[in-house]
Amino acid sequence: MKHSDYLVPLGKKVRLADHDADDTGEFKNREQADKLLEKHRERLFELQELMYAEDKHALLVILQAMDAGGKDGAIRHIFTGVNPQGCQVTSFKEPTPLESQHDFLWREHFAVPPRRMIGVFNRSYYESVLIVRVHGEISDANAEKRFDAINNFEKLLVENHTSVLKFFLHISKDEQRDRLQARLDHPKKYWKVSDTDLRERKFWDEYVTAYEDVFTRCNTNQAPWYIIPANKKWFRNAVISQILVDTLEGLKMKYPKAEFDRKKMKLT
């Protein structure tokens, strides 16, 4: 699988309309993708254990999407086999009064994974250049300053051996409608839909524009964006898991050398 097909090109204006949310790449059906996902889960477990033992690297995975884009599902399906002691998931909601008293990156910096760990952000500091911009709470000039701050923040993380991967789960407006309606109709899932979800859907075009600016201004070699076709959940999972495996394998990690002669260690 060529995950570079979903890597946002550097220095170019991004248009989401150019990206097919229904794309399934080389897969002919769900069964093929699920087999690959299972293989990736096993490899992620091995790589996470290796990263924990080596104690030199961390991995930060950022998931962004429109409402009902599948962030929770991606986390559940991709990371289900990872040792919980080596993985932490943080969901970012509306800032608390305390968080609002600090700079917009403060709460996320606290949640950045330490060495050894995989950290997953369900939404992130990018909300501070998305929802607030859509609703006119910050000016374009302030948004530009935040773009620069985000780029510098991610550069700092990478320089301190944290790999940063950013995924936008790309669904169509029709797919969002169908998913929200399916939740409303389900006796055990209706609670997942709020009035806010329905209100925000009216701003779909504005969110598209805001995301396109994010992909253009905050896409770097050290912290790249991937636009993942996500109308087909099984394809979303296969592609993201492939990128995670490739990224961790690219770190060329090794188990640390023993500080003692293991052959001379005899238990009695």
C-alpha cells in the first residue's frame, strides 16, 4: 500500500474536493483490509513493546475529523491490541475555565506522551484554529499567529524525539448525514448525537475552508498531515495502521544492551 498517496504535499494549497472520501485504494473488499489490519495490530504490539524497552522515542497520533468522522472507531479498531501500559488516549472537549486562563497549547502540552509511550489525541490544539475561526471568535491575523505557534510546538516535539503523525478522517457530507441519522435511530447510540452536532453541520463549508488552511499552513516534513478517505471505515483503519507501522519501523529501534552478563545469571 502506498500511503504516500494520502500524504498532503508540502507548500501547496489543499482542496478537500480533490480527495475522494470513498477511495479504497488497492482493496477489493473489506475482508482484504481486515486481514491486513490484523497483521498491523500484531506488529504494533511488537513495536510498542520495543519502543518502551528502548526508552528513546515517543509517538503522538493526532486524529481530526468532522463530527461523526470516525475518530473513536479508529482508536478502538487500530489500537485494540496495544499494551494499555504503553498507550494513552486523550480526548479534548471545550476548554475548562482553568484551561481557558492559559495559552491555547497549555493543556495539550501536558498530555504529550513521554518517551516510551504512544499518545493519541482525539481532537487537539487544531480546534483552536478551526471551531473558533468558523464562529469568528478569532481574527485571521490571530489564526496566522496560532499556525506559527503550532508549527513551532510540533518542531519542538520532534526535536525531542516525539514522532508526530496527523490524520484527517475525510468523510463526505452525505456520509455524515447518514451516520448521524443512524445514531439517532439506534436505541443504544442516539445519546452520541447532540444539538451541537446538528448545529455545526450547517457550517460544513466553513469547516472545509478552515481545514484546508490548516493543511496548507501546518503541514511540515517533521509533522505531516495525511488526508485519509474514511467513508469506508475498514479502509480508514487499514491505511492508518499501515502508516503507524511504517513510521515506527523507520525509527530503527533496538532492545537495549544488558548491563550484566545474562549467561552468568543463575536463579536458585
